[in-house]
Amino acid sequence: QSDTEGPDSTEGGSVAVTTTTKGLSAEAERRRTFAVISHPDAGKSTLTEALALHAKKISEAGAVHGKAGRKSTVSDWMEMEKARGISVSSTALQFNYHSSETPDEQINVINLVDTPGHSDFSEDTYRVLTAVDAAVMLIDAAKGLEPQTLKLFQVCRHRGIPVITVINKWDRPGQTPLELLDEISERIGLTPTPLYWPVGIAGDFRGLLRRGEDGEAREYVRFTRTAGGAKIAPEEVMDADAALAKEGSEWETAAEESELLSATGQDHDQEMFLAGQTSPVIFASAMLNFGVRQILDTLVELAPPPRGREDLSGKPREVTDPFSAVVFKVQAGMDTAHRDRLAFMRIVSGVFERGMVVTHAQTGKPFTTKYAQTVFGRERSTVESAFPGDVVGLVNATALAPGHTLYTEKKVEFPPIPSFAPEHFSILRAESAGKYKQFRRAVDQLDSEGVVQILRNDIRGDASPVMAAVGPMQFEVVAARMKAEFNVEAKMEPLGYALARRTDAASEVELNRQRGVEVFTRSDGVLLALVSDKWRLQYIQKELPDLTLEPLVAAA
Ligand code: G4P
């Protein structure tokens, strides 16, 4: 098994980068990098297939994602994953797309970064959102906003990621469109600004009214079903008079509602959208392929292209600067035959060419990128070059961890990815004391990769650190990897705390005296107070208001 670390003497070496500044900014400008945020079952996999179908990446929907009966491309990197039939890995799907709104010669490049979509949520899900420029919030028309969607939305808001709302499953009975919009504005304070309004109630999806400025109907897009939704749904585009003749009162209702939205100020405003105050809304049926082209066109027209990023000192690294990238995820054991480790990076600036030697900012060491891949489901392909906004997986990049920076020429280090508020805690021990050394190494490795957060304090000692995670599945990953890679059976014991707050040395002693509270040091040096439940927390905050107990990012 080869290692890509260190300069490579046999082949490759530094590749001459010929792309001009103008070429680079054009490559960045035509890219859109986004993720779909949703609650399980809202239709994320179905939508991914439909998007890929529209991009002609695959000929029939169903070839990308696999549920029972469909061809499976879900990664099977771990037995655990197979057993549950879910995908814990996040990968990126890239395809070219030509929007009907843009000139013939303009081809956009879409990067869809996959978020793990099961209820057993993990820190990875949040980290993926640090790699995208926009998010599509997918909502089930019958269920409205669901818990996981809300959590992911909070991360988008925190990071200032603009959100496009897609109301899915409009082919099935659900709430009224106005009720759904009210729910969005009341529960998350985001003003929904529909771009397309449904003609026909939920369960009788006929087409979409395209709203112009001031809510007047620009056109009507009428859809025709195809067998099983396996092909792109044919569209018929007509003006308002033709739409009225065709759909009668259904059209009148839609047109009236659209005007009503304008009266309440629910029209698209690009600045407000980019500032995260409003969200364009599209009604769709991922299953029938209705509204899918409209989602892609909206991404191309409204979502922001990749931009430069500020480094640790606040200095901008522009997309046209020399190569730089941020690692946002490390995935080990994706290929059981090779036990390899992939570090996924998002390119921030410059051009990436496979084989180029980059510098790992955290260690200052050179790093050869001979094995660069894109991964989607089971498909892997070698990446020869990539541009800002693209996601590339580096094979066997052992030193890389989430938040790390890679660069060439001009030194740069980007701010680390924040640790997200853990909600699950468990003591970790080695089954046998004789394995302590391997255990210790395993803990350090998994900690540095960000698989879980490792907490320690003097009372518990080094032999039984505490793992903290956003989702309990992270613990299973630890157990599986300890066994497979370090040959250590891990013992876990849930710890009865439910939340974590940031604290400081001045508050530590007093907090440790409280019932239901224990202070730990996380490996990045941050002091965390674990608290048994929110009532205990409220009580302490009331009784001892001088103690530091600050919420962490994405605190539930
Ligand atoms: P997820 O990845 O967000 O978890 O959702 P997924 O795409 O797997 O969709 C969940 C279920 O919702 C699937 O049904 C899927 O077919 C259905 N679905 C998705 N989009 C639509 C839509 O626009 N309209 C309708 N009517 N259904 C939709 P399932 O019964 O769980 O699976 P399957 O037997 O259909 O494959």
C-alpha cells in the first residue's frame, strides 16, 4: 500500500500550472457547490437522482442512489453501514449543466456535496456544510419543517450560507402552499420568496406558475408524467391566457395567490437572499421529475459561485490566487480491501493538478497528491485537475484532519472548522489492559481525525477518556475502527449527561461541586462542562450567575 505523503520521486512532481487568472476566475464563476439539507425520507436521494438525470449524467433515474431494487451505489465502506442500509459517508457528485436561461455556450459545473441523511446524525453532517456555498432545504409537503432540517438550517444560518427552499412531494396530498410558507417564516424567521408557484393543490400537481417581479405570472410550465418518473418530465411552456384556458380555476387560484405573496412582500430579492434573510421557494416532485430543472436553473442563476476565503489573520485568499484548499472530512476504511483513508478537500483558490506537491499548513510538510479521486457512492474516478468549489478526495492522507489547509506558493492557513455541540457522551475503555498502548494510539488517531471529540479530566484518568459526539453513530465508528485498524476491542459505557457548555478555569472548581455537572478538557484545550439535563443547567445559571456556561455552535 502506497503512501502519498512526502515528495514523490518516481513520477509526477510539481505540475506546471498554466491556467491564467482570467481562466481561473471563469472556472470559479461557472461553478455552484451546494448540499441538500433535509430530514430522512424527505426525498434527498430521489432528488439527487433527478438532478443527475437532468444533467444527463445518467440515463435513467435510479442509477445513482440505491434503495432496495434499484442499482446501489451507496458506499459500503463498513459492515455497519451495510447492515443498516445507510450511507455514513459524504461524497460529492459533479456534473455539467446548461441552464435554459443562459447563452448556449455557457456550461455550468454543479458540485452536489452529499450530507449523510439518516437520523443518527453526526458531526460530519455539519462539517460538510463548511464546504458548500449554498444549500437546498428540502421539505416534505405533508410534514413541513422537521427536526433534522431545523438543525441543519441553524448551521447554514450560523455560517451565512444562502438557502433555497424546495417543497417536495407535491404530487401527494399535503398542506396548502400558504400554510407551508407561514411555517417557514414563523418557525425559522426566514422570509420565503417563491419563484415558482404550484398550479393544482398538493396531490394534483399540474405545473408551475413562474412568478415575475411583483408576482405577475411570467409563464406557465405544465408537466407531463412519465412512467415511474424515470425520465425527464416533458414540459409545455405557455402564457397566462393559454394557462387559464388549460387549467381554469386551478390557474386562477395560483395567479391570485401569487399576487397575494407580492402584497406581503414575498418577492425575490437577491441581496436579501445572499444575506440569508429570504429564501427562494420552488415546489417540486422529485419522484416525478417535476420542478427539477427549475431547481438547477435557480442554482445557476441565484446561488453564489465560489469566492475567496479569509485566512486566520483575516487576509483574503482570492480564487485566482495560487492553489489552496480546506479539508472538511476524513473517511477511513471506505474500501475494505485496502483500508484506505480519504481526506476530502474543497478547493478554495487556484487550480489543482494531480501529482502537484502542496504544503500541509499545520505541519509545514510537503505533500504529494498522486492519488486524487472523486467519490460518489461506489464510483471512484481519478481527478486530473480541479478548480475552486470542487471537492477532491486524497488517498492515504494520514496527516490530514478536518479543518486543515493545503496550499502552494503563497502560505495560507484557514480558520479551523468549529467543533459542534455534542449531545451524546460515553466512556471509552480497552477491553483488556494489555492493549493499553494500542488503545492510546487509537484514541489519539481518531481524536485528531475528528471522528469524535475526546474529553479528559484528572479524576477519570487517561485509561478511560470520554467520547463526545453529535450523534451516537460516531461511537460505533470508533468501535469498528479500533477493532479493524488497531486490533483493540473497545468497551463503551454511556455517561448520563445530555449537554455541554463551554466554561473556564475560574468556574471549574465551583462547577465540579454541583450535582449533575462534570468539567473536562477537550483535546483542543477548551474546557467543557457536561450537564445532566437542561433543568439542571437552568438551575445553576440562576443560582450561580457568575459561572461561565456558554452554548457551543449548533447547540440544540
Ligand atoms: P431520503 O433520501 O431523504 O431519505 O428520501 P428518499 O429519496 O429515499 O425518499 C423517501 C421516500 O419518499 C421514498 O419512498 C421515495 O420514493 C419517496 N419520494 C421522494 N420524493 C418523492 C416525491 O416527490 N413524491 C412522492 N410521492 N414520493 C417521493 P419509499 O416508499 O421509502 O421508497 P421507494 O419504495 O419509493 O423507493
